[in-house]
Amino acid sequence: MILRIILWLICFNVCQHLIAQSLSMSGISIAAKNLLHQSLSVYNEFLRIPNNGNYEDQIEQNLQWCLKAFSDRGFSTSIIRSQGLPHLYAEWNSSLSDKSILFYLQIDGQPVDTSEWDQPNPYEPVLKKFNGTGWEIIDWEHLEKQYDPDYRVFARSASDSKGPAMAFLGAIDILLNNNIQPDFSIKVIADFQEELGSPTLPELVLNNKELFDADMMLIMDGTRHLSNLPTLTFGARGIATVTLKVFGATRNLHSGQYGNYAPNPVFKLAKLIGDMKDDNGRVTIPGFYEGVVISDKELEMLQQIPEDPVEIRKSLGIAKPDAVGNSYQEALQYPSLNVRGISAAWVGKEVRTLIPSVAIAEIDMRLVPETEGIRQVNLIRKFIENKGYQFVDSLPTREEREQYDKLISFSYRIGSKPFRTDFDSPIGDWLSTAMRRTFGDQFVKMRTTGGSQPIAPFITTLGIPAVSIRIPNPDNNIHAPNENLRVGNFLEGIQMCLGILTQEFN
């Protein structure tokens, strides 16, 4: 009797494995489409939970939702904490092999300014269709009557990144509905402060190395390539930020009384940051691009990505791009320097005839593996020093104001580190096979993305490769008002996850 039970279990597991491998392109497509409406309904519910990572109560609400979602699907779940912040860990063990894949899910989103959204509440998702001149709200019942891939769901985190997380859960539902067991164990880590730079992740990973140990990591976050084809991205740039404050007089001055006499710090700041780039958009700070080398083979891979430079410029509304690299993809392989904000006095209806006492510039740099964050920060500081500026820690003292005519404060923060996984690697080959089985040749592999992801702690501590599974449409208004996810992308996201979860893992 015992022998019969053992044989039955072996046969059952083998059948589950064979069913998974027998899912064809059309089978994956049909299974995903059959689940679409149910999955969108759960997605709608998920989006209604506010998810600003600055607020403990919002973290807790999303944590509890995720705990139930994974527990209901048969995962073992636990809450692990780092510096007091909770993270969700979930695991589904496979009896077919000792292999495992760690999936990273971002659950939090950017803050919202309700007044800037074209709907009453960004946390009450709406379905919209394009009517030729703009987006109009339609009833969710349209999805039951007729599937249109160009319908869009508008809500905060629709794309970044509750949509990808829900697509992953949808694929899990299909496995459960069809008694399919993956060829590997599934581990999941849910992050509730990604938009804040995931400050607790390095310690979390270091303290839970055995728990997170896996053969690879897949990141359910990030926007697709401009072609909107299903996308695998093999790296991400890191980020470092710098705040500059150039000081003028001790107080704001009347421009009539003191114009031509009291220097305006805005002109100094404008000249300083203007000198950081040449007329072609290349950074002039010595050593900024040092160490970045793209091989002929890598250039060939970048050139294979389908892009039309004329269409890109047209969609962005620019006459010509910065001359960093010879294409959009090549430009992403270099570190960038961006002025993300400038502040001095007032503008618009609040404008006043004043000489401001201080001018502020906020700078961000996107980093690549060859350009460490602290190195880039020090290069900027050295550049400013060579322009004759005296650095101060806060407001200049009376003595400093009397002695120096160029005063500046300089602060910085190192955020996410960059990472890159080789195209020609076991994980690259395995994922390419899964994507081909799901979409044929209609998918894109990118060497890196322009944005940043907090994945380096996993890669450096666990020593595993990572690749990002890209689902959202590139025109999704990420981080901005009217964030959205195309319904067709959501469906293909379920297909992507299902193709990967049913791919044989040797």
C-alpha cells in the first residue's frame, strides 16, 4: 500500500511537470485571457489601498493584503523586519527539484497630488478609453462585454508596481487552477519602501542570507522598451543625489535699490551648472565617464533592439538628443548628470522684484557599474572647488561672507547601486527560451534600464544574477499624475509570468 502511494505521488509530480512543459504559446495565451477579468477585479481591489511608504498605516494595510493574497494561494508567509520596518516573505516549495527563484515585488508608490489627476481619487482606479482627443472614463463592465487591449487602468501604482505584482499573482492562480507545479521553488520578497530608496534592504538581506538564497532573482518592476514589446532588462543604473546652495546677501534684497551692486546667486549657480555640460550635452566634469567601455559585441546587441531615432525624438518633442553615445540604448550605458530642480525666490503670480539670498540646485546622477557613486560625487565637488568656491556646512558665518565672494554648501546621498547581468549567461538563456515559447521572437532584451532599482544588496550579498521582467507600457506616466497601465500589457504580463513559471529549469 505504501509503495502504491509513493508510486502515485511520483506519477502525480511527473504529470504536473509534463503539463507545465506542454503549455504552448496558444495555451499560455488562452489561460491568461480566461483569467483576465478575475485578475483585473483583484487588481482593482489592490489599487484601492493607499501605498505611500512614508506612512506606517499604509505600509501595514498593504502588508496585510499581501499576506492574505499569498497565504490564500498556498504560500507559507512571514513578516521579517529590518530597522523596525516590515517586509513580506512568501515561499512555495516545489517537490520537483532543489532549484529556487527569488521574486522581488515593489508594493509602495509615489505620493499623489489629487488636484493634478483627471479623476476624483488616484486610489480609486478607473478604466478609460481613448476617444480620439483624450481619455474618457468608461464602466468596468466593458471588460466583461468586450476585450480591448488599448483600454487603460488609471490609478497610483497601476504600473509602478502593483500591476506587475498582480500579473505575477495571476500567473500563480493559473498554476493552481490547472494543478501545475513549477520546476523550482518560488521565493518572494515584497518591499514597501522602494520609492524611498529601500533604506532597510541591505541589512535585511545580510541578516537573512539563508532565507533568500536562490539560483537567480527576477524583479517584477520597471517599464518596457519604447517599442512596448515584452521586455527583459539585464541591469539598472544606480543613483546618487547632490544638493547645491549658492549664497548671496544675508537677506532678500530689493532689486531696484541693490541691483548692479549686490551679486545675485542665481547667476553664479546658473553659470556653475551650465559649465557642467557642453553644447552637445556631454558632461565636462573631468573623469565623469572614465572606465566605461562598450565592446563591439555589446554594441551589436544594442543595435539589434528595435528603435527609430526619428520617432523617439518626435515622441519626446526634441530636435536632437544629447551626444552621449550614438543611440538611445548606447546613452543608457553611461552615467548621467541631471538638474532635477532649481529654487530661488518666487515665480508666476508670486514673483517679486527681489535679489534672492540663496539659489538651490538639486542634482541626480544615474550610475553604471564602472562609476561608483562616491567617486562621481567627489568629481563634482572637485569641479566646483576648481571654480573658486568656498564650501560651508550650513549658512555662512559673518567672517566667511566678508572673506569669500563664492560661497556654496554641498550635501549628497548615495542611493541604489547599479547592477548588470550578462546576456550570455545561464539566466539569460533560460529566460530567452521561456520568452520565445510565450511570444516567439516578439520580445526585447535590454542591457540596462535608465532607472534605478534597489537590487544590489541581493546580488552582492547572495551572489546571484538578477533580471527585470518588464510589463508596463512606456507611456504610463510613471511617478506622475494619471499613472496608468494598458490592459493589453497586463494580459501579456500574466503571459510573461506564466511562461517563466512553467519553463523547465535545469
